Amino acid sequence: MRRFLAAQFAPVLRAWRNGYEAEVRRAAIAFFLLVFLAFGVCLAVPEAAARLFRLSLAREDRNTDYLKRTVRDIVGAVCETNDALGVAFPSLHTKLDREVFFITTQELEDMYPDKTPKERENEILRQHHTVFLMQIGGKLKSGKPHDGRAPDYDDWDLNGDILMWNPVLQCAFEISSMGIRVDEKSLDRQLTLAGCDDRRSLPFHKMLLSGELPLTMGGGIGQSRLCMLMIGQSLPRQQTGHPPGHQRCQKHRR
């Protein structure tokens, strides 16, 4: 453990000694943000913690109301984290909207039929600064899905993205892609719609289709994205460990 901690802090100490105090300070803020987020989920919103860390789901909870409650709890924890960060670092002035606006991808397409999916997201986020965009993966009336989703992951009727307005980038900013996972019925339907019936013979798919696996929900929260949003700037140097002026070798560029 001692060697592990030393290895983690070595780049920070090296950057500090090389005169990059501001970079280290921003990295420290990012670290505290993640700590606050963990405690925010566990302490500020206990209901969200219970749902986030309990993978199994009762069948009666596979519904839109349960999904929306979970989204509100996650957004509440993020906002509590942002408030705590503002107290710890008064120079930060990020304001996040706790009120979640729920809308489906089809409703959004109906509102802006001539715009691209990303343009639609930007338009709705200009009006409502915290949005949960629901039902991602299936084809819309236009014949195209809003965005791609694997047919054997989320239930396309019970999933979505948590989006917040980024005032620095002036665009919609995805914080989390999440949802209630497929059960035997939705997996059966989505495999056919996606033309992936060949996956039915795979071990996971066979077990889920036969009802042998528990029902679940889940998702990911973008740590670096939250840092960027709450600190109000991009964090490529801190997240990659490269000080200003450092050039990455060509084979690692993307």
C-alpha cells in the first residue's frame, strides 16, 4: 500500500517541484470533488446509495417511475457535491439545476425534426439546464435511433442519459448513461430488432432468456466530466498526468 500511494502521488510532487502549482491545485480540487461525490451519494441521498450499490432489482420496480426517482436522487447527490465543493473552494461559482426535465427521444425529435440529435440536445438544454433524455436505442419515426445502444444491455424503453448544460462549452454535457437493464422479454425483442439473433446462443443471453439471472439496473458517472463541469474548465493535464508543454508520443495520440 505504501508503494502504491507513493506511486500515485509521485507525479503530483514532481509537478509541484517543477513550478506547476496551479496545475496541482486544480488536480487537488478534482480529487476532493470525487470524494465529496462519494459521500454525497452515501450521506446526502441515502436512497440513491441503496439503489446505486444494489445491483438486483425487483420486477415491480422495472418501470419509468422507479427510473425517474433514481435519476432525481443521482442529480440530487451531484448537486449536493457541487454545493459542498463551493464551500470548500469559495473561488468556484458553478451553479447546477436540481430540477430534472424528463423527455423521450421521440418527443425531442418531434420538437426539432430538422435538427441532428446533438443539436436537439443543445436546444432542450438551453431551456432546461438538467435533462434526463429517455428511451435511447430504438428507431424513431425518422427511421433512425437518437443514439446507439447495445440490444443486450439497457432496456431501450427504460434507459436514458443525464444531461447538464455546460456554460463554458455552451452545449449539452452528458454526465451519465444509465438505465434498467434488459429482462428476458426486452432482450428477446431487441435482439430481433437489432438483427443480433445469433447472440441468443451465448451463455449470458441463454441464462437471461431462460430467467436464470436477476433483474438489474446500472450506469456510469463520468468522473472527469463532473470535474470539468464543477471546476468550470477542461482538465486534460490533470487527468492524463501531463504537465503544460508536454508532448505525447505520436503512437498514443488519438
